[in-house]
Amino acid sequence: LVGRRWFISLADEPSQPDLHTRSCVPLFRSTQRRRGWYSTAGKMPIPSRARVYAEVNQQKPREYWDYECHMIEWGNIDDYQLIRKLGRGKYSEVFEGVKAPMDQKCVIKILKPVKKKKIKREIKILENLRGGTNIISLLDVVKDPISRTPALIFEYVNNTDFKQLYQTLTDYDIRYYLYELLKALDFCHSQGIMHRDVKPHNVMIDHEQRTLRLIDWGLAEFYHTRQEYNVRVASRYFKGPELLVDYQCYDYSLDMWSLGCMLASMIFRKEPFFHGHDNYDQLVRIAKVLGTEELFEYIDKYQIELDPRFNDILGRHSKKRWERFVHSENQHLVTPEAIDFLDKLLRYDHQERLTAKEAMQHPYFYPVVENEQRSKQEQLCQPAINSSSSTVSGAPLGTPMLNATGTMPAVSGQSAQS
């Protein structure tokens, strides 16, 4: 199974539709809005603009974001050997592999047949983000000379399946790993890129090393102001309301909704938190928590028309308090600052959600930030710190003690937000 022989024939897999973009300016809108029971009388949706990093790509040279013109530099397929299959997705199959001659571990992602521009987009984005904080590192790109099947070579992460790991995470662990994920999101957003598929499956965690990598950039896209994007992105349970109501002028804030869904599932121990049976039911599940009146306010603000299929299924629901999801098995994870943080992420209106940088400054992460700063200071003052020192609530040395109620104490005299 060495060299070109290891490539799998995926020719029978159907090609996926191209994820195109269009201008959000109503004059150029080519699709006809379907009118639902909540109608805006045929008006065009109001365009939206990202609150941060809106002009990043406009300020960069065209070759940075014009992936269709990108020339791929192909590596040598004979340098790699497959070891075992790790998993498969809609667009690829993933294997553990090694690189000769040192048998260096790597991950080999064999792409299924899709349009060439989609492959170019993923590669260009990975190259642009190479070296970014907690972004998976693309090491090489190879192609079988016979089948022409391309494969991406990545750094290896000793990942623990999230369904097992998340059940064991402490309060501090959850804060720590979400903070690490936010570092990755703020970096990619600052580079003008939306991930568009944030979910536990795409967050690799090596719990022994306490490292995290954001993977699978196959649905990622460059953000351009007033551009209209395909809503067939993200996985159902993590789709933002903007996707479910067919609002195509979205931005980086889509990733923040997905992160909010992850937070909810982690602190409430409910995976997934919004469990819809299809895309329509997904919005209903969200509305049962965030309320229907609030949904109407959102679609009215942006002049969005709901699909008529919502007529019989949406109903009327009041906004629920987050505290109603607390029970004996998760109460040690649901602190006042956790609820406040969650409430600022899971908002219908994408413009009201915290940005990644704002999220990192939330009191929920004060213990992590304080511990990070203390660790850096200790490394400067005492290079040889005793790593065998006891830990508190699963946290490394320097973590603030939990109080009697199991919550984190306020840092620097500031009380938690409620």
C-alpha cells in the first residue's frame, strides 16, 4: 500500500454542487424569494456587513483570495503510505499515514470528486492560514498520476473522540478548550476567512498535551462585503438561523453561532443542543428556546421571507430561560458567567453576537486568561517548574480555586455577569 497504489477510487461518488457567491445588492439578485406566512411583501432582503474584519480581503492583493487562479504545487505521492482509516465525510476520506523515510506520522485526506475550484479554495485557504494559532497545518498536497485523485497531507493530532471526551471535561477544561478554539476563529476571521463548519467533529483535541486544532476547511470561504453566499453550509445542528431562513448575506458571525451550540451542548451535557430532524425542524427547535416573536423581529429587520412550509410547524413559543436546562448532572458546569456568555452567542440577529475577539474578553474566560498569564510569568522567572504539582478542577498549575458552590470566583474584584 505504498505510493500511487494507495489511492482509493472515488469516481462513483457524486459531485457536490459548487458553493458559489453573488452580490448581495438587490439589483443583482437573480433568485425569486418564496413567500411564506410571514411576508415582507416581496421586498428584497436588506444587506448586512460584518462588524469586524469587513475589508480584510479588499485590502489584500487579488492573488490572496482569487483561489480560482491559484496554481497548486504538487508534492511526491511516493513519500506517503497509508496506515489506517480514521473516518469519512461528505467530501473526503481520512487516513492516518506516515511520511518516508523517517516514518513521520501524518493525516492524509483523500478528496472525493468535486469541482476543481472547491479543491483550489480549500488549498488556498489552508496555505493562507498556515502557521495560524490552533489552525491545522497543511504539510503537502499530492495527486495520484493515474486516477488524478488529490490528497491533502496534514499534521497528526492524537485526537480523542468528542463523544467520550466531552463527558469527562471539567468546568475549567471547557473554558480552556473553547478559549483555544476562539484563538483559531479570531485568527481566520482576521485573515478574511469564514470557516462555515464549526462543530465538535472538526475540533481535534489532544487531551494529554492539552492542544487543539480546528480542521476541515472544505466549506470555508473568503468574506467580501455585500456578497451573497450559499446557505447549504455547516452541519444541521450547528447551522445559524441565517442559513435556515435563507439569508445569504452572512459573515463571520455564523461561526460564532456554531460555537454557541458547542458551548450549550458542553455545559448542559446535551449533544446536540438543538436536535432538528431536518433543516425546517432545526429552526423550530431553535424557536422553542429563543422564541418566535424574537424570530419575527429578526426576519422583519432584514426583510426576510419565510418558506411557506413553516406555516404548519413553527407555532408560537416564548423565549426560555437558560436555567431551565440545568439539572443535577450538569449544574457544576453552568455558572452565571457561562449563561451570560451563551446568551451573547446564541442570538438570532447575527450582528448582535459576540465576535471571536469580544468573546475572548468575556468574564467566562478570566480564569483561563489569568492562568495563561501566570504560566508565562512562571516560565520567565522559573524555567524548571515542578510539573507534578497538584491540579484544581482539572486545571493546570495556577488555576483559581473553585468556591463552595462549584463556581469560579470573580477575578480582579470583578463579579460574574448574569
